Amino acid sequence: MTIPEWADPTLSRDLPIMRARGENQDLEYIEAFPSNVRELAKEVAAFATSNAGTIILGVSNAGDLVGLEECDSVAARDQLLRRLEGICRGTIKPSITPVAKFAVESGSAVLVVTVPKGNEPVYYCHNVPYLRHITESRPAEPHEVAELIRGHLIAQRATPRAASDSAANALLSELGHILITILIYAEEAEERMLNPWLELWRSEYSYAASELREMGAQDIAVEEGISEQLLQLAEAVDEAATLRLYLGSGERLSQLVRSAEELTLRLKASLIDGLPLDADAAVVMRDLILTSSRKLSNLVDRSARLVEEGRIEEVQTEASDVGMQLLQLSYYKIDLLSETARSELRDVGRRLHLLETARVYMDGGESVRGILAEVADCEKAAERLASLVESADRSRDSDG
């Protein structure tokens, strides 16, 4: 069947596979575009709080293709997108910017909404905080909100900051985080070429482009003479995020990703790598590696029970979250670890981060055992790194 020009061909091709996966930690089905905005807003808010995820409108809870009637004209499709934009900017606080595309299967159209993990700790729908828990988007309990905020503050502390508190260095510290996120997903692009992971990383790029444009418009960016560079990078990243995919477009997409990656590396080298870090940077690095090692050890201890309860996706999500933190840390040049150890840190981080993309098959549990074995192996590597940083920290203290 011919895919209409307004539908995304890759998503259209992958839609039967995505429907067959069933709802899970990162995938939600909604049968029709809800008349009550809260029904969709809470799903978007939950993903923004917990983890990047995909919402397919036009598919039943059982994964059956229903289709959206409101897609038969340009005006109707535009109206759906405007309603979605209104929900994400008005109903959800803080606002979040998802990526929305249409897909067509057997003549029926659906709307695929890809939501990035937000930069804020908690997202609200009508003043109610929401989070994602396996197949459910539910209100967060007060203690869960407190834990999310606490984790956010720890993560902020875990990002090395410029030594100066000036507005320029504050901007550059924030920029460093964005640039590193772009680099992480560029290096993982090949492993994320299947949906929903393809759309998820492109969603991260769209979000990064939006943040770069926002930063480039700030007075301090203009005063520092970096506004044009930020806007140039935003365009390059956005081009990779919004390329219309077609059969054989992989080479063009790879070129755009590499181009954005090269610009990012140059900007990071000129603006971030020489930025003096605060005196606590080594302590932050040590604490995060030690904490990550403990988190993985705890996850390994709980993994058998989680699998028995049918919660393998929670194992993948938790491991991936730890991996992202380790990956981000590995891009900072802090002297507590040798170059070899920092390379190992990045390798462990990437292996963990990509676990969210590991598919679970009906193979007698072999694929699940493979995931658990990877988590256990990364836990041992993280434990080795934790021992290294503790040893280096003791040596530094004795020298001091």
C-alpha cells in the first residue's frame, strides 16, 4: 500500500511491530484523540517526569488498529497538532515539547507522539504531578515527588560546574550538559535505528535544538559572542531530528548526525573543555560513581524478583538511567580517573544506557537472561571503578 506524503514512512512500516509490543514503561496506546485534555496530558506529563516514551493515538489498549477519523485533510491534521501543542504548553506545567508524526497502516491513520524526558524533576497536569509506572500513568505520591526532586538536585550537583558563578559561566555549564546529550545520542545512533528508539533519540535532538535556540536568544549569549554558534548548532541538530525518513534515507540521516556531532565537538572544545571546574568536581565524580555502583548492586539483587513479577522493563529503565549519568560524567575531564578508566566509565555507561533498547523475545527467557547478565557484568565494572576513585581520593588526601 502507498503511504501518503503526510505520513512518516518509517513509522508506518514499524507500526505493526510497535502495536505488537504491547503497552509498557515507554509505550502507551490511546484509542482516539481524547475530548478531555486531561486524558492525554497526564500521559505526556508522566513520560516527561519518568522517562522518554511514545504515545500512539488511534490504537486500542489491546494493540488493535483503530485509526483516527480526524486525519482525512490537511486542516484536520493541523487541528490535531494544534490541540496537542495547546495541551503541552498550557495544560502541562512546566511545558514540554514532544515530536508528533502521523503514520498509516492498512489505510488507517494514527498520531505518534514521542515525549522526551524533561529537564525538570516533576511535570504536572492540572496541578497534579504524574509519573509512569510500567503500563500506567498515575499521580505521584507526595513522597515520590520529594524523591524525584531530591534525585534532581543530586543529578544537578553531579554535573561539574564552572568555578565562577557569573552569568556567562552559568550559561556555559548548562550548555555543556546539552552538548554532551547530543554527543551521547550521536554515538548511539546506529543502535537506535529501530523504533521506538529512533523516534526517541530524534525527540531528544528536537528538545536539544529547542534549548539551544532558547539559549542563543539570551542577552548573555549575545554579549559573549556565542549566539550565532548556538543557533547554527541548533539548526544542524534540528535537521537531523526532522529529516523526513524514507526507504534508503539511513545514509543521509547518518550524514546529518555526523555533521551535528562535529559541530558539537568543536563547540565543546572551544567553550566547555577549558572551563575551570569548581573545587568539588572530583568529590562529585567520586560520589556519583560510588552511588551508581550501589544502585546497580541493588538492582542486581532485585532483578530476579522483578523478572518473576513481569517487570523486566523496570530493570532496563533503571539500568539505563544509571548509564546516562555515568555517560554524562565521562565527558568531563576530571583528573580523579586516568584516561583509560574514563574510557571504561564511558563504555559501562553506554552499555547500561542502551539496555533500554534490548528487545525481549518469546525465546524461553534467553533474551531476559541476556539483559540480566549485562546488568550484572556492568555492576562488576562499576564496582571496579568505584574502588579506583576511592583509592585515588585517598591518595589525593594523603598528598594534601
